[in-house]
Amino acid sequence: MQVCTGYPTGALNVRACPGVQCWAFFVVDEGRTVAVDGVTETAEDGATWAHLIRPVDGWVNEKYLCEVKP
């Protein structure tokens, strides 16, 4: 997967658990390739969070991920 925020200088917060109420401890820049393990959680606000395994172990909002462009 790839970080796709829609902003050339965008970044995605990696959180300790699935949801904005969780501590953000790492940032992944726009266009960076990441790995997820297929585990997802739906937050109270309806957002889907994906479990990230690389570059760090944490959770990201799935709407900011897209397939890697060749």
C-alpha cells in the first residue's frame, strides 16, 4: 500500500490504536510505501482503520491508503 493523502507534502499519522482518540506516535509521508496485515477495525465515527506492520506497528485511517502505483 501507499500513503495517499491527496496533498503533495501530506503525511499520515500512525496511532497506537484504531481511532483519533489514540496517541499518534509516528508520521508517514505522502507517497511512502507501507505494509498492512489485512486486519481492520471500524471506529465509533465509522472510519475504517488498517493495522500497519511496516515501517512501524500501529494503526492508520484506511481512506488515506491506496494501491502502490507501478
